[in-house]
Amino acid sequence: MEISFAKPFRKLLNQNGDGVVTSAKLISVFNISDKSQLSNSFIEYDTDMDYEIEENVPLLMLIFLKPSSNNAKNVFATIRNWSEEKESFYKDQIGKEFTVAIESQ
């Protein structure tokens, strides 16, 4: 499976900070009613202030565990627009590895 990102967001940096992770394990999926449920701090974290989360649409928050050579528990979250199919798909993939793809590269 693959999870795509429009650019190499800072949340995707590896433990050394010298590149983005190439894979991550999905560990949780949450429903978010809409953007108003997200703090400005979280939106800044999620988007690097370079991407707009749509207003008034249901969302999913996906939590991923990054690989680590020192057994650190580094995680990142990402927001996706909700659909019944996406929710079912991602919930079925909890515990599985995803390849991290950057569209701009």
C-alpha cells in the first residue's frame, strides 16, 4: 500500500532530519467532523501552512508510526477527506506498512 503526499512535509522527516521516511505503519484512524475540530496549531503542523484543508467536509485523521533505528516511537498524523470507502479501507489496514510517496519528486 502507498500513502501519497503533495510535498515532503516536515512531519515526514526521518529521525536524522535529513530526508523523509520511505515507509510507515498505520496505527490508528479517527473520524473528524470537519476542519473546525482541528486547532490552528495542528493545521500548521499537518500542512506546513502550504496546503488548505477543506471547510465543512468530514475528515479522517490517520496516525502513522515512523521507522526508527533506535526504537523511538516517532509518529505523524495526516488528514484526509472522509468517505465511507476510505474509512473502511484505512481501518482494515491498521497495523500494516505503507510506502510513503512524495508527488513532487
